[in-house]
Amino acid sequence: MFKPVNRYIHINVANEKPTERSSGIVLPDDYAPAKNSHLTTTVVAWSPDVRFAEQLTENCEIIVDRSMVEEITTPKGKFNVILDNYVIGIV
């Protein structure tokens, strides 16, 4: 079990499916279309000192700045976290 502290929120980020390209245009193998700068995620847990902790519930959805999501790998698994500063809104 992962328990966030220091204003961090533990989130689930849905896996995005790669888009199929069936056009006749040849693109480099490493080409990827631009992604939206924001992402909707699901809340798993949060630190008690998150500034809006009273508004969060388990499995609620929040919109975050995609570039600020941190993936932490430990022997117990991978965890995605975001600092409360980078939460844009609660859905």
C-alpha cells in the first residue's frame, strides 16, 4: 500500500491506446501526435495536508497537468502521483 505525504495525491492514469494510422503518408517510427496538455485521472489516496483534501473522495476524477505526473517505481510496484499544485479541477 502506498500512502502519499507532503501534499501529494496518488492517482491512476488510464492507459492510452496508440492510434492506428492507415493513411498513405509515411512518417518516422518515433512520430507521435501532440497530446493534450491536461489529463483526467482517478484519485486513489491523498496526503492529509492537500489544500483541498476535504473535497477529494476515493475514485473521484481530477484534471491535472499531464507534464507534472510523476511515476515512481519501487519493489512493491509503480505509483503515479501529482502534487496538489498541479490539479486543475475536480470533476
